[in-house]
Amino acid sequence: MATFKTRLSKIAKTNGKVILANDYDCSVKNLEAKSIQNIQKLHSCLCGIKLNFHLLLPLGAKEILKINKTAHRYGLQTIADIKLNDIGNTNRVTAEHLWNLGFDAVIANPIMGLDSLKNLVKSSHKNEKGVITLCHMSAPEAALSYDMEIKMEKKQKLYQLFLNWALTAKVDGIVVGATFPKIIQYCSKKAGKKLNIFSPGIGTQGGSTNQVISSGTDYLIVGRTILNSKNPVRVAKELQLQSFGK
């Protein structure tokens, strides 16, 4: 079986580089059915689907497994967006549960420390699963923390440290918000082909698809722009074409 990074790249060659952020608030009922319906309607325009913590909490193991199996049946990769961040043993056990539920990758918070991150990546890669770490998020207030200047061996921004850790730990990718194209450009230039850049914040939060693609983003993470549109399929197809550079 190929690695997560290879599996995602393979489906992206035909389906484009859009990952659906299948995130709903508490007012939405029938989350399992809604999620499966999204996969069935949109799969030809997607390479993956991301399930956030607040979607997973109200669902049972059987429901989550069914969603992941449906995604895999259509060739999509699935990502558990839980910002994993704990001691090594807790990270390992949590990841094992996620793999048993059918996930292909997990989004983690590198604030756990470099050694813990290395261990998470090592154990995940043994299971042919992926690890994506936060580098700089899409919300406007993210600059207050991720742009914070820190001093270790040298002065640097927090996101620069997180990028260095991502490269050292050999994670599969990093999250850099579409609302910060200059930081995407910086990370892309420094990382090269060593890791993928995943960018949330397209559309609803103000990020521009064309701008982030030209800045170096590899994958677009899009939620409300698709889910809240009157014609989700049409919007997903438009984003798909833009992800190909068309």
C-alpha cells in the first residue's frame, strides 16, 4: 500500500486538489447521511474529505467508519482534523483509534514538541498513515500567535519554528491559511517538495484560489464556500478547475 502523500497525489491528478471541509454546526441533523451524500455528489471534484472534531463528537464509531468507507469507495482520502496535541502515549493511542475508524491522516498541533511529533510521524508512517501539522491558520487572529516572535537558538516567528519542526520530523504536510499568501510563499520556497501545503480559508474567509495556488499551495481545504452555496456541485467544479490552474 502506498503512503498517504502518494495516495492523495494520485487521486489529485484526476480529481483536482480540493479537500472538502465537511464541517457543520449543531443545527444540522443527520450528519452521517449528510456527509455520505456530500461524498456521493461531490467526489468527482475532490481528492479528499476532512472531518473536524465538532463533526466527529456527535457521531458513533460505526457512523464514522461508514463515512470513511464511503469516501474510500470513491477513491478519496480522509483526514481527521482534531489538532492532536498531547503526551506521546496519548498521541499514539489516539492515532490508533483514528486508523481503526478508517482515517488516512490526522492534523496535529506541533506545540506538542519536536520529539513527540517525530514519534507520532514514525508510528503513523509505519501504518502508512499521514500527519499534517499546523503552521499558520486562516483566522485573522492567527497572526497574534503564529507571527509571535520567539527566541531559541535564534529569533524567529512561531510559524517558522513550526515549519522547521515539520521538515525535521518529516511530516506529510502543513496547514497554512489561504488568507496569508506571503507565508504560503515563504513556506513553499523553504520546504520545496519535502512536504505539501494545505490551505483552508478559501472564499468565505477571503482567501483567493488563484493567489494561493500561485504562492505554492498544494491542496485547497474548502468548507462553507461549497456547503453553503445554492449549487455545491457547480462551485466544487469551479474550484477543481482553478486547482488545476485553469
